[in-house]
Amino acid sequence: MQNSKLQFKIQNYFIGVLIAFLLLTFTRPVFAAELFFEAKNREFTQGEEFLVSIFLNSLEESINAAEGRVLFPENLLEMKEIRDGNSIITFWIERPKIEQLGIIGFSGIIPGGYQETKGFLLSVVFRAKASGNGAIEIRDAKVLLNDGEGTSTDVKISNFQFSIFKEAPISQTPILEIKDTDPPEYFKPEIAQSPEIFDGKYFLVFATQDKGSGIDHYEVCEGSKKKCVIAESPYLLQNQKLDQQIFVKAVDKSGNERVIMLPPQKPLPWYKNYAILAILIIIGLFVAGVILRKILWQRFIKSR
């Protein structure tokens, strides 16, 4: 009798272990991407500047887009600079920027997908303001699969813990200055029209990358003599007739520029183009002057 009870207890024990194992196996989240930080050190001196980079690990999936918010304790850290040159994100929906105190937002697309273990997204240069312990975190992270449907997947987040001391606990690592002398990459602006954007008016779409210091801003000039304006894509065209040249300038954070010219999409007929008309008038006056001079010279010869 005792043996049967002991056998029953052993069976129940193994059944319980099996159930627990199955629950842990099938209920734990299956991550398809990981966002993590990387820096040279985790201990800094008050007043020191240091670089923290954010990377994407696709965990063997193909990733099409990523977005999130980087939160940092603004009582301990001051954001000095954001770098996105050479990012795997080639089309920024929201270029990394300060949304409010202590929060950096970003959102972008990776056309064709990304499937590697360490894809660089962006870097942030911080200055240690005060001593203490803190963490730089990623919140509201969203990663989409490159499956043709933009399926959202679970994301594992590895936050960055750090300490700031009044005196240096270790040797400081200087931040490398970016020496960028190359202009942004070639790009092709497009003129588009949609009833859902700008009430159906013509607008300009543009985007490019800079592998060095990253894109700082874009400028758009409509017509050869009009002043350029700082612009973001999509940009509502002021000249809806599309009868003038359009210049799009991409400027990186080191001041290098690349200018792309779009010819008039609907050029004026020659008789309405004042430049051509002025040239024709000048040519006509010159020819008339030559003929008149020739006539007067012939009359002068005959009169002698």
C-alpha cells in the first residue's frame, strides 16, 4: 500500500515538472529583434563627454523598420550631439531628435530588410552633468518584419546602466572627431501628387544618406533666382505650374553639400519664355544693325 502511494507521488511529481516545463517553454515571449546599447565605458567623470551607440540585432529575421524613444536622466546627462551617419536606416520617417527634455525620438525604414546581428542605428554624445547612477533606456520600441505585410514583432531591450563620479575612476576614452570631407550620397528627388496629401497639390519627395557625419538638413530652391528655404520631405511646391527648375540641396553635419537639379516638368513654350524671347530680340537687333550698317555703307560709296 505504501509502495503504491509512493509511486503515485512520484508520478504526480514528474507530471508537475513536465507541466511547468511546457508552460515555461510555450508561454515565454519569442523575440524576433533586439535593441541594445554599446559604449567604451560605463563609468564616467563629472564633466566628461562620452558616446553611446544603439544597435539592432535581427535575431535571424529580416527587419524592415524600427522606431522608439531613447530616455535619459536629464538631471545627470546633457545631450550634446546625435549622429546617424552610416546608419542601416536609409529612409528616416522621423530623423533622431530631441522631442522633449530627456527624450530622443526616432523612426525609419530599411528598404530591402536587414538581417544581421549588429546593425548601427544611431549614436548620441552625452556630457556627464552630475555624479550619480542612472540608465539610458529605450521605450515604445516597435520593429516591423520584412514580410511584405509589415508585421510587428516582439523586441528585446537591453538598457544601458552607468555611473558618474566626481573624480575619474578609470582612464578616460576621448571621443573620436568625425573627419568628413565627402558630400552626401547622390539622390533623385521626385515630384508627386496625391489627393490625400496637400489637397492634391504637387509636392516634392527626397531623401539621401551621408556615411560620414550624417545629414544635417535639406534646402529647396524653386527657380534659379529664388531664395532657398530649409525643407523636409514631403515639401509642398510653391510653383504649382512646374515651369521652373527646382534645386534640392542636401547638407551634412560637416557642411558638405550635394545639389540636385530637376528640369522644368512643364516648360513654357518658347514664345512665353522671357529669357528666350529676350535673346531673340537681342539677336534680331544685332542682325538689323549689321544690315542697316551695310546699307548705309553702300549709299556712302555710291554718293562718292
